Amino acid sequence: AQKVTQAQTEISVVEKEDVTLDCVYETRDTTYYLFWYKQPPSGELVFLIRRNSFDEQNEISGRYSWNFQKSTSSFNFTITASQVVDSAVYFCALSEDTGRRALTFGSGTRLQVQP
Amino acid sequence: GEEVAQTPKHLVRGEGQKAKLYCAPIKGHSYVFWYQQVLKNEFKFLISFQNENVFDETGMPKERFSAKCLPNSPCSLEIQATKLEDSAVYFCASSQSLLRNEQFFGPGTRLTVL
């Protein structure tokens, strides 16, 4: 069975600080996909990134960066120079390449960025 | 359309009443997934469709819940005889293919059962 753990329930930072959200996953599949979604206070789910298990290259998109390490089964997300608009709940998710393809979500990390 | 559309935004039902939720996937997307988000955190997969065919229903409660995706109509999720514990936000997501499995979510329907 697959599992995603986001151990940080809530993080509070001051604007312009860097912050890293942790994600650890478990799966028996050799091929799988990892995702990050943002859920702002308005409630919608915003897709941020998809990464497949064969691609361990780190990715940067503006102030966002992702560190995928298969050796530790982690897919961490860093926001550089955080802004108030980054305040949201962030979910890490996993789907396997075979079978049902449904996303298994972590329990989310609530990020509060104070001005 | 360019976005997943879900209606209604909010739905209030008395316990025992029926609730029906709708989802229009992004045009050209073949897969539809339904998820239930309880207490603002926990997501539970319910059911998925490949076009009008059920792809995976392992998350669907055996009783009271049903879903359909018919040609040229929005997909629907129906709950017969709602219970208090059905109160949640129900999200629909669509994906163009399973190859990339990028699931784009609709805004959700908040169901409140009183």
C-alpha cells in the first residue's frame, strides 16, 4: 500500500524567509508519480508540480523548488523569500504507475506567512 | 472548457435526504476522479471513470453512493439518504491520460448534512 507523510502540521514564517515543506512517501512500485498541490483559504486545489520516479533532477520554478531524493523517499518543497500570498495548505501526493492511478494525499502542511 | 467545473458550490441537506453533485471535466480529458475531503485535510479517493466507464471504484462506499459519467453530460455523484458524516468537500479532477496522470481539480462542492 502507498502512503504519504507530511510530518509538519503547521509552519509559521515571516515574509521573505525561506521555508521547506517535507514529504516522505512509501510505495512498492518502481514507477510512480509525485505531486504537490496548494490549497489557499478559498479552498480550490492548485496543481504545482508532477515528478516521475525516474527523474531525480531537482526543479526550480521562480521562488519554488523541489528536491526529490529516492534514497530517502522524500520529495521536499522549498519556497524562497516567502510572501503572504503563499499562505495556504500544501499537499504532497503520490500515484502509482499501475492500477488505480488515484492520488494518495498526505495530511497537508498549513503554511502561515506573516507580514 | 478550460477548467473543471463543479456544481453546486454549496449544498445543504437534512439527514436522510438525497444529494447530487455534478462535474464537467476539461474538454478532451478522458479520466475523471472523485475525492472527498473531510475536516479540511484528509482526502479520500472515491471513484474514477475512463470516459463513461468506471475505471476504479475501490473507494466508493458500498451503500448510498453512486456515480455516473454519461456521454455529453456532466458526471454526477449521488448520495442517497445522506448522513452527518457525509459532510465534506467533494472534489472532482480530470486528467487527459494516465501516462502523465496530471489531475486538475475543480473548485469543489461543499456538502453540509444537518
